[in-house]
Amino acid sequence: MSKKPLNENQVKSLRKLVEGKELHELLLNIGCDAMLRSSDLLSLKVKDVVNEDGSVKESVKVRQQKTKNYTLDIPLSKNSHDVIKKYLLDKEPESWIFVGNKSHYTKSPITQKQYSRIVKGWVSSLGISNVGDYSTHSIRRTKSSLIYQKTQNVEVCRRLLGHANITATSAYLGIEDSDALEVARNINI
């Protein structure tokens, strides 16, 4: 079973809960915006989101480790811009974005396992009883699921997620025959 995405209200609640926690604010905001797999998200460096002149980039583009293809230039929201300005403008361009307390010793970003524990903690703090329904992949799915709900456009989601075909994206978004029929019911000629 695929992991559930967070909804808008859950993301807003999490933003309040993680406020002032550098790593958590960066993970939540950039993670939701970029819609990247955890391996790609955690490999981001400051230079991926900050221009040489010290300004925040409007978008992020990454070569995906799984497919070796580049993502589209995914726009960064105001929330991401704000946390990037708050925490990353004084960092070296080659520094990892997502560093934990021990990272200054290891010189590496947090691990996918650490990221997973953080997401489970977030979900638990929201009072969700079945924490196992959520994972780091929930963060990747959050914005794409919202885009699909608002537009019903699988092709847009496919391109944003970097999937090779619409079949994979439909399965990823959990689109069922009942969803297609609901759209058909709402269109009258």
C-alpha cells in the first residue's frame, strides 16, 4: 500500500509545530515544494537553492538518482523562500542543506532513516493514530496530490514528479475508476 499524502491543514499545523527548528522547517517546506524522493531531497546543497549573488533561487532542478533524468525547474513557494533566507544564506554553497546535530562531525546530510524518524514524529504530533500510513514518501506525494485534486490533470503531476508514464503517476496518486467516473458525472454537455 502506498503512503498517504498530508493535506493542506496538516501541513499548516506542522509549520507551526516545527517553527524555530532549522532542520525540520527546511525538510517540511522544501520537501513539500520539490516533490523529490528522499534520496534526491537529502542530497541537495545550498547552491541548489541559493544563487551565487546570495539571492534565493525561484526554482530547484535536480538530476534524479533513480531515473538519471532531470526534474523540471520546480518552483519554490514563499514558505520555502522564507526558510531558505532564514537559515541558508550565510552557508557555504557546497554545504548540505539538511544537516543534523551530528553532521558537523560527519560532514554529511542526515540519512534517509533519520528523515523517516522525523516524518513519523511529525505525523504522531498531529495526533494521527496510524503513523504507519505515512513516510518520507508522504512528503513527496503531498503537493502532487493537492495539484491533482485541484486540476484533475495527471499529465501535470507526471511531469512534476518525473515519472516516465501516466500509468505510474495514476497508480502513485491512487486514482481509481471511481475517481474517473466522478469527473465524468460532473461534466455535462
